[in-house]
Amino acid sequence: MRFPLRLLTGLFVLTCGAWAVVNDHRCEAAQEAAPLIETTDTEQSLQGEYSGRVRDWYGYVGRAGLQLAARGDGKFSGTLFLDGLPFDGWDRRNSWEVSGTLEGERLVLTTADGQSKLRLRAGREFAWLEDAEGRVCAGLSKVRRRSRTLGAQPPRGVSVLFDGERLEGLEGAKINDAGNLSVGFTTVDPVQDFELHVEFRLPFEPNEEGQGRGNSGVYIQRRYEVQILDSFASGIEFNGCASLYRQRPPAVNASLPPGQWQTYDIHFQAARWNEAGEKSAPARISVWHNGILVHNQVEIETKTGAGQPESPEPLPILFQDHRNQVEFRNLWIVKPD
């Protein structure tokens, strides 16, 4: 019989010595198909997601997950989850913040209450959880999940903006040495209603904070920005990744670590205007971040941030250059006939 959740939570945090590590390193989440950006950096090798299984003395097999982000100068912060990672078992209730500092190639994290520790060593891609007395109670292996819509192929007959080789319908786009698009380009054609698929990859910038951390955006009609930012392991942020900038945060944080490819699938309906040039209906948007619905038919009341003023005139989509080395690939757009 499974323990009541409150009791199970207390056992997990306070009496981990009664748990035994289950040597099952499989992850039920899909693995990242594309390679990570190559690096020998200790901080980047430790940052990411971890998942594992634990068992209590009554035979109940549980799961735990960890999201861990580098914060510069050897500092790390993250969250430990009971029952698995977000969107892979976590019940959105039981979690604990952790933080710590790298010493050489060894990282020791502690929960905010100081009752539990996580120990990681660079290069081994494995973490073990200890209680306050140093007894090992769980083992977590590094996992690399991928977006549910990564590599999505366009329907026949739609406009493919960039397929890895050919550029079509883009202005100012440049292919970098890795074969991806650098930031700072627009669609040639203005847009009204559409569906857009975007794949993007953020740089690893542990010493930056807030809006300086992998900043870009998809500026629809150069008016409405869907924010691109490194918000991994940061909770739900008002101006974080997938936010409607300065208007609405995403319903959930679906961010993956920087260096891994992520996706937006955007369905947009332009604002409607009457013959007198008056707005009769606001723009509406739905956004899937890494295949997770984070905005569902949300009304956009006015332009976001530094966007162009609203008007009946359609404008193109801007892929914003915010002086960060964000990359794009596999861009295609579906417009109504």
C-alpha cells in the first residue's frame, strides 16, 4: 500500500536512510536527439535534469527528479521534485529548493531546511541524495529530455522559411558556421492569421542574470513578443521564457536547459478592425513551449513592451536580436488560404 502523501514526503526528506537506491537508470522521457553544444566546462556538465527511483522498506517504489542551473562563479540553484520531473510524474505539490557551490569538480547542494544534501561530481552524470546524517537514500541519473514537437515536419504546400539548407521568405537571415540561423531577421511578408513552428537554442551564460540570459523573442507583426530567455529551473517568471512580454507569464515553465533545442508552436489570430479603423477584436494567441500548452487562446489587449503600435496594417515577424547568441532552425509557417 502506498503511504499517504504527507507521510511519504516526511520520510523522503527527513529519514532518507530508510530508503534504498534502485539501480534503474532508465528515463521514461524521450532523450535529446540532437547533440548538445560541445563543452568541457564543469558547470555546464553538471547543469541539467536528473531522474531516479527510490524504494521504502514497505516495497513502494517512488521517483524523484532534479532540475539544476548554474548561476556563475561555481554557484548552483535548482529544485528537487517528489514523484518525478515536471511533466514526467511530478504532482506540482511536493518540491524543495536546493542551492550550493562547486568545489573543484564536486558539488554539494543543500535543501533550504538543511535536512538533505545532494552530491554531484562532474563528468559522472549521477547525483546521490543524503539525509542530514550523511546516509545515502536515492540515486539520480542525468537525463536529456527533448521537446515533443522537435523536428516537426511542415504540412505539404506550406511556406518553409528555413530547413537547414534553403532560406525562403526571410530578410536579413544569416546561416552561422553550425548551419543554424543567427538572431536578427524578419519574414519578408507581413502576417495576419498563421501557425508557426520555431526551433531555438540558447547559449550557456551562467554569469548573466534575468534579461541578460539568452534573450531573444518572436515579435509577431513586430508588435507582440513571445519572449525567448534561459528560464530553466527558475519557476514561472513574469518576463521569462514563453511570456507574452510584460503582459502575461506562461501557465507553466516548460524550459529545457540552455544548449538543448527547444520549440515554439504558435497559433496567432490578428486583431480585427472595422471600416472606420477601430479595433473590433483583440489579437489572440496560443503557444506550445516544447509541446506543452502555456497560453490557450489568450487575448492580447495591446502591443507588448517596445513593440510597434497596433493598427490595421499587417507587419512581418521579427526574430529579435538582443545581443545574445540565440540560434534558430526548422522554421515554417502555415497561413490560411
